[in-house]
Amino acid sequence: MKLVSAIIKPFKLDDVREAISEIGIDGLTVTEVKGFGRQKGHTELYRGAEYQVDFLPKVKLEIAIGDDQVDRLVEAIMGAARTGKIGDGKIFVYDLQHAVRIRTGETDDEAV
């Protein structure tokens, strides 16, 4: 099992959700996060004063899946989240040691 974590631009969330649904993946967790990478933030104007915004709003997706689905999922996220501009995000794939569905007690692959 794997845990796929993706940091994407917020306006791409619906596109990514549709793309992963099309490949048969039903569940994901979404968290609103802030951060920066190569973008290094930006400046904004507020009531005539310019100020630096260091952390940019992003969305973090977490999806637990079987090993055989990882490549399709990563490709679907990349295709739907890519704008071609700096700040498109990152995808991380982690080994998932154990999973339990609380309601039924199912474990590992049956739980995800």
C-alpha cells in the first residue's frame, strides 16, 4: 500500500478530483495549507501599502491506494494539476505500513 500526498494550486482541486475519479479512485482527504517553494511568495498591495506574502495558499491531497494503482494516480494528478507555471506543486509517495477501517475492522488493502 502507498500514501500519495500532493500539494497543488487550490483552483485545480476540482480538476484533480474528477481525474482521479475517472480512474476509479474514490476516496481522498483534502487540507488547506500554506507554503512556498521556488515561488518565494509575492508582494501585494493593501490600502495603498505594499507587503510581502511569504506563504501561498495551497491544497494538500492525501490518498491511500494499493501498490498497483500508484503510477496511474500520479499521472492523473500531474495531468490535471499542471498549468506549466511555477508553483504547480509536488507529489510525494510514501510506503503505508498498515491501515484499518474503523467501522468494519477491515485491514490493509481491504481498508483502502
